[in-house]
Amino acid sequence: MSWPDPTSVLDGGEARPAGLGELLSQIAVLLRKNLGLYLRLAAVPVGTFAVLYALMFWVMRAYGLFPQPHAAPDPRQSGVTILAMLCITPPFMVAFVLFEAACCRSTLAMMRGETPLFAEQYRYAGRRAGRLVWLMVLRAVVTMLPVFVLGLLAGVGVAVASARGAMQPEAGFFVWPLMVLLLLGCIAWAVWLSLYLALAVPVCVEQDAPAWTACKRSGQLARGGKGRIFVVMFLVYLIGMAAIIVFEMAVLALIGLGTLAGMLLHIHLSPAARIPGALLLVAVGMVLLYVVMALQWGSYSIALTVLYKDQRRRLEGNAPAPLEGEPA
């Protein structure tokens, strides 16, 4: 199957908006032709993820918080685990947002026919780390604030009513369904806002826009295209998950066939050979996990960048609109 050149639809004098199939084709060809670069770019977030989790498990093991056989559960375990997760999340998110910007900038360069370099992309992201982190915080707060506020108000209301004895058992028949409906409404609002802000990172990277300006500009570009953005991102997610499931089934089938062959041929590994074999399997598993995470995260960033270029083409044609505050 021949893939269209991604620059033939989005860039050039005769460029035009792309259809759904063309968008998916552009995402696939960009990922396929530049697979090595995206795998190297993903080393930063995946490496940070691995180091932070290894550190968390080491701390828990050092303090004896791992479950022990025939031992009573340690009540501190849940609290320490939650605290550790909260501590490692911010540095991982910083690493991920730098990767997102580097991946987006690389995709934009490739769509212009340029050859991006790993170090150059991360130098750019590092120089704008404060802006990118602030953009991440803004997007998270704006998207999730209604859900947090509703949960807080509902929890306080139920607690106060129960403490005063005003909460009758029959009232739960009406209160809990109402809370579920409100929660579903907040989730729908969060999804809509996520689509509104979906193109903020490409705007911030290509147009060098401040975080708040990038959010507003993303909303302008997403006008009339939220359904397309949702469908493309959902299909990218489904394709990625389907590929992971097929790959896992193939690996499990190979392991099963190897085990069956060993049993039929009466092959038994000595204790000295089992440890290297287990270490080899762990190493192969880690490499495969790295590749899967890199491709999945990279495909999301590529998809958002391609959608950003397509929306600009749809709304602005060959005359891009200036940012707020810039001369027309």
C-alpha cells in the first residue's frame, strides 16, 4: 500500500484540507518514516518513568512496606504508596510535556521537508520549559476544575447533612442518581474542554505563543473541528490498543509454543541457566514495553500536530491569521 506524502496535503502552494483517511495516512507515514527519531525522543519520558518507579519501589522496600507472606497488612502501605505516587507524578509530567513539545516540533519540521535532530528539539523544549509546564497546568485546571468542585461540594453536603441527621435514607434514592448525572455532565464538559484545548501545544510550539494565548488560539482553531479531532484521536487510540493486544497475543503464543516444545522434547533448564534466562526475558520485556510506550505517545503527538495543520488550512487557507496582539 502506498502512503501519501504528508507534505503534499498540508503544505505547498496547492495544499488543501485533508479527509479523515488522509489524516490517518499522514499520521502513519510520519511515524513509519521517522520511527527512529520518535523512539529516541521517547527515551526522556520513558526513562524518567522507569527511574521514578524504581526509586519508589526501592524506598518502599527499604522501609519494609512491601507485603510479606504470612504477615498482617501494614496500615502505612496505602498512605505511603499514595504519597509516593503524588511525589513522582510532577517530575514525570514535566518530562512528558518536554517530550510532547519536542515531538510536535519534530513533526512540524518533517512536514516542511526538514530533518529534525534529537538534541535540537530538546534544547528548544528546555528553553521553554516554564511556558510548557504552565500550559500543562492551565489545561489540567481548566479541564478538571468542574469535576473537583462538584466532588468537593457533594462530599461536603453529604457529610454536613449526615452529621445533622437531615439525611434520610429515602433521600439517597434521589440524591445519588442526581450526583451521578451531575458527574456525567462534568465529564462531558471536561471532554469538550479537552477538545477545545487539544491544539494548544502545537500552537505554542509553532507560533511561539504564551500559554494562555495558546489556549485561546487552540479554541479558535478547534471551532467546527472538535468532532474530527475526537474521531481521529479515538481511532489512533483504538489502533494503538489493537496493535498492543495483537502483539501480546503473539508473544504469549510464542511463549506457549516454546514451553510446549520444551515439554515434548524433555528439555529441562538447570538452576544455573534459569537466572540468566529470567533476566533475558525481563530485558526483552522492558525493551518491548519501551517501544510500545514510545509509539503510543508519539502517535498522539503526531496526530495532534497533523490536526493542527489541517485546521489552520481549513480556517485560514494560505494566509494564517495573526496571534492576538500581533499586527494583521
